[in-house]
Amino acid sequence: MTITLNEENFQVTVQSKPVVLVQFTSDFCGPCQIMGHTLRKLGKEQSHILIAEVRSMDHTEWVEAFNIQSTPTTLLFHKGKYISRISGAHPKMTIEKWISEATT
């Protein structure tokens, strides 16, 4: 399950699981769709990971605040704190390694 973030649920969501991945996405973005599919699969397989999505066009203030240069960009929150980011579409194995390295 992917949660769509908004002002009301952002803080609660990033603190809701040990690892929360927040994908900044754009409409009609092929790599965004690929990355979204990979992240949803990862979230289903690993119960300690939550996947959340931000439509960049709907939250330009967050794009600026998080210095998002391109989509897809995925932010990693660990125990409620922003840790790291990756840009572009990546295979599941690369994402798992990124999470492991960032949270240990």
C-alpha cells in the first residue's frame, strides 16, 4: 500500500514505521512509474518499510524544502528522521542495499 502524503499526515506518516520511503513523483513520468512499482513491491515484501508518495506538482513547497531537482527522487526516513535520498529509477536490490547502508 502506498500512502499519498499531505500536510495533515506527513509527520505522522514518516514516524509510523522504522523505514519510510517518500517518493516525489510527476505525472506522465515513466521512471516515476517504474520506481513506484519497485517501491510498492518492496513495501509488500518487508513489513518494516512504508512507502509514501508526493505528487511534486501538488506540493511545490516540499519540492523546494527538500531541494528536489528531478523526479523520481526518493527520500529515506529512519525512525522519523530524514537520512538520505536517491534520484532516478533503481532496481529493488539497489534500493535494499541503500536502505541497509543508511540505517545501520
